[in-house]
Amino acid sequence: MTGDITEHLHLGGIDINVVFKDIKNVHLGVYPPDGRVRIAAPARTSLEALRAFAASRLPWIKHQRLKFHEQARKTPREYLDRESHYLWGRRYLLEIDEQDAAPAVTLQYRTLVLRIRPGASEETREAAMAACYRRQVRTVASRLVREWEPTLGVAVNRVFVQRMKTRWGSCNPSQV
């Protein structure tokens, strides 16, 4: 939203990003992976009132940040042979097949085979895997939409799949 005003608070050793917006209520959030704290507040709210609000919620903020720090983190992917990757919650080993051909991913029993040109960068390998995941989601989502359209009495124009950092799904009923 353009025109938002951003301020910062420091409270109990925690930096808090404050964004003043054209909204009605105060929203407090603690975000992964490192426990970043953000308050979205109505434009008319004083910084002192927000400091008091944050102070009253400090135990909750610290608890949420502690949960993020204690969470097991998956190791960064390097897209190498025999590396573990997950598809639909099941673990698969990655097999790299270097060929002078366009990147492609195929599923063979408990293995994801990544066909890639020799010397391809990690970014190219990651992009090929991301494209595979998007195709998988699009295929399953399209089937589910076709299955549920008659039950719900709606007609869906399109299914759009993209990489999301925070919101994992949404539906705009005005476009249904």
C-alpha cells in the first residue's frame, strides 16, 4: 500500500517495525524464520500507545520468537546427487542426469531424476525443480477444481500457481 509510514520501536531487546496504515485495528505479527516483529496500526495511533501495546504483549512476542529459534530448519538445498527432496510429503532422492538437453524432472519410484546440462548452475537446477513442483500442484489443483465445481455450483476461470513466501493460498470469489 503506498503512502504507509514506517517507524521503529526498540523494546526489551527486540526491534519492532511499525507500519501506519489506513486500517481500523492494530495487528501484531511475529514472522519466520528469525522472529521479525511487525505492528500494523491505524495512521492516527500514537507511537507511545503502540509502545504500551507492544509492552503488554512482550511475553507472547518472546514466546513466538523462541518457537522460531527452536524449530528444526531444513538444510539448504544444493541440488546434488542423492540429496533428499520432498514431493507431496514423501521423501525422494535426487538423481542428477547430465545431458545436453532442456532441463526436466521425472519421478521414478522413490527418485526424482533431474535432467540438466553439464555444468548447470545451482540456480538453473533450482528453477527446474521449482517448475516441476508448480506443474505437480497445477495438475492436482485443476483436477480438484473440476471435481468440486459442480458440488459448489461455481465455474473457475483459471488456477494460478506461484511461489509464495507467507500466504499459501487464496481465492478471489469475485473472479470465480
